[in-house]
Amino acid sequence: MALTSYNRDPVLCRHLVERGAFAGTDFHFFDVGVSGGIDRYWRHFAPNLKVWGFDPLVKEVERLNGLGFASDTYEAAFVGCHDYRRRHTHAEWWTPEARSTQFFPRTTAQWAQDLLEMNWNRDVDNRGEELQLADRVVELDGYCVDQGIGRVDFIKIDTDGSDYEVLQGARGLLRDGGILGLQVEAQFHGAVLPEANLFSNIDIMLRQHGFALFDLDLWHYSRAALPRPFVYDIAAQTTRGQLSWGEALFLRDLGDPLYETKWPDFAITVPVILKSVALFDIYSLQDCAIEVLLKYSGPLTEAGWDVEALADLVVPLVDGRRVGYRDFIALCEDKVRHRRFKDIPG
């Protein structure tokens, strides 16, 4: 699922692509749980986009491979971690000793699906096709070695229950693969165990590899005891109810003045800087994009980029008109001096 705050008009990202910022490196995107296809905003990186998608639904993967995108590769496979599966069984997360707080079986969503005799994988993810699941499990680390993929720029993970396991199978990529960001479906409820599929465990793991939380969509599920309206026209999240899960965005905070000191093994090059800026634009974090542009104005200028002109592209309109970045900052300073804090444009 796409984050609700994504930018529908990423002017800066498009400009960078049109200027050839990624012509020599391409943007490498992994989508784990790709049923339905990749979110369309990733196509803004075309023609410098390379996609690898993974899903256990065989028919859906066949459909995606038939769409004709030469840049895309889709694999019918579960994604996980063999060592994690040897150490854990599905049943252990549900024992009384695990003290799970997971309440989904008691929700309005499960009630509605049962009432409709609905199989979510078949009826929604697989578009009503006969359900045929892949018979293999791949680890992202091993897949990259086998396919000769040396770098991945971004990973989206949406597996409905094994997102932490997917990350366990990508520890090499997280450490050495040049990843700039991840979007992860993150459960807030589950077993009280250090390797359970929980947001708290995912957050700790990713922070240990140099990522920070930048955005989080929150989804609620009401109890079947008193159904509440659904958010969408599907038997899923509801407008009220207990908080259940979130769609979390983790990125490298390259704007941090001490980032290189904190994470000295992460190589920061001009293409990496520009990809980071493009990601911030994609996710409506233009303030972060400009912070990165200003921090690295020296190497960017040496590489032929006009940093101020790039910043000008994402400055909010002021009374319906375009202004430059410097004028915008001067305007904001004037608003603050006059304590008109809510009048800052944006």
C-alpha cells in the first residue's frame, strides 16, 4: 500500500531524471509483496528504473510479467530467511507464553470476510484467480548474489505477517547494499518476543543500520462486537477502533551534520545524494530534500548542479505565485519575527 502522503507531482525528482542524474547508475527498486503491481510513483524514475518484484501468488506474477515493462522482473516466491525459519515456528507466536496482543481475529474486518466466505489472497491479491502459491523461499541477500545485483536503492515490504523475517534475510544488503530507504508494513501487536514481527523490532533493526523513521500511516480496526465504517470499499481497516498497524517509511537522514561520522562505512557520492533528494521529493519531504542539497552544495556544484535552482523547484507557492528559495526563507523569517507562525506558506 502506498503511503497516503506521497507526492503526486514530484517536480524535483522528474527534473533530476530529465537532467540525466541517474543515467549512469539507475534506480534499483525491490518490491516484496508486489501483488497489484508497484506503486505508480516509482515510474517517475523511468527510464532509469530497474524493478525486481516478489510475490508467492503464481498467477499474479505471471500477469505482472506479461505487462511488458522491460525494466521489470517479477519472481513467484516467498521472501524470507532460512535461518529465521529454522529458529522459529509460526505456532510459537501464538502460545500463551508469547503473550501476543494480536487482536485481528476479533475485528470487523475478519467478521466481514467470514460473513462473505472471503479468501483475501484469492479474492483480492489474486484477483479471483485460482489460488496457486509458489513452492520456493528466497532470501534477498542470496537472490542478489545469484543475480549479480550489487546495489539496491529502495525496498518496499508488504507481506501481511513476515516483514521482520524478510529483513532478517536482507542483513547483508542493509549493511553493504547501499540502500537509501525502505517502506515496511509494520504490526503494532503480536508476541512479546525480540524477533516477533513487530514495529518495535523492525524500528530497532533499521536504526541499527543507519535508517530513521520519517513517516507512518496509522490504521485502525474496530471489534466485530460493534462494527464501524470501513475506510475503503473493502473488508479491511475501519474509521475507528484500536490501532493495529502502520505503513512505515525509513530513510537515511543524510541531512544530519554528523551522518558520515555516525555511519562511516556508508559511501555518499553525488548519485547517492541526488537519489536521496529524489526520494524525499517522492514522499512529500521537500524540506528534507533542501536540507540535503544545502549540506552537499559543494560536491553538487563541482558536479555541475545549480543547488539554488534545484531548491527553487520545491518551494511552496506564495499567494498562488512562484518565488525563489531565498525570497521564501526571507518571507518565513519575517512571519516568525512578527509571530505570525501559522502564516508561513505551505
